[in-house]
Amino acid sequence: MRVELKHIKGGLLEQEYTCDPADFPDLVNPAVQGDVGYQGPISVRLRFRQSARMVEVDGCLEATLTLVCGRCLTTFEYELVEPVAMTFVPEAEEDEAAEEREIDQLELGMIPYRDDCLELLIPLQEQLLMAVPIRALCSSDCKGLCPECGADGNLAACGCEKKLFNSKFGVLAKLKK
Ligand SMILES: [Zn+2]
Ligand SMILES: [Zn+2]
């Protein structure tokens, strides 16, 4: 996935890509992604705006993920819609001042390019990795697993809660005597 500056005609280019998750090496690497899976292709819409040698890119990433709920441990589908914003600047020439300038640019989140060619794959992969929720829930009111018996509270009440309540009540009753 790359765009050459000569394709940004009149300073503006809009592009749409449909990517296979396997195009991004880290997205299909279990050591990086853990339980996160990708269902079908990743859609990428980008707009490139060039002014002088700087290219600003904005747009949107969309993907369907499979995640494991942090509370009930079931797998569920998650629609990822993530805005993208990146700034590409020409790679510095090989001298000391340029090296310092390059470090400044990296700190500002600018992505260096060379040979008039913007390499999109790794920056987009980074954006995707950062967009995945760290502790996702299958729903905001997921009841989770019962700490007593491990049953999934979303499926059926297991009765443990009632027992807990009764035993507390029993203690109270004893205290009252
Ligand atoms: Zn859940
Ligand atoms: Zn239970």
C-alpha cells in the first residue's frame, strides 16, 4: 500500500482500499493480537492533501473484529470505525542537523517518506492496533461470570446470588438474637 506524490494531482487525492487482514503482518500475529480476530476485509478510506513537501492524510478505517468479553469470556463481533490522521514529511538528508530534525518530526507524530513515495502499511497497522479496545465488553450491561459457580450470568441465573443473600440474611438474623 503506497501512494506516489505524482498521483496527488492538484494537491488532493482520495483513495479507497479493501485490505485483507493478512496484508498487515502484526494483525494476524497472535503474539501481538492475543484473542483479537478479524472477520472479512478491512476497509480504508483516505484523503491525501499535499502542501509543498508535506502530505496530510485523513480518513477512516472500518473492520469487523471478534473480541473476547472481559467479563463473561464469550467471543463477540465488534464493528471498528476509527478515524485516521497522519502527516508525512520528506525524510531528512544525511547530516547531523537533519538527524535532529528527524527526531523532532517523529516526536510530533510525523511519518518520514523517501523517494516521493508514501508507505501506508505500517502506519495504518499502528492505527489499527491502537484502535482495538483493550478491555472490551460484549455489552455494557454484561452480567459476567458468577464468582461462585462460574456460570454465565447472561444465559441464566444460577441461584448463587440468592444463596449469598440468604446467608447474609442468616448472619444478620443470628446477630439480632
Ligand atoms: Zn460479556
Ligand atoms: Zn453461580
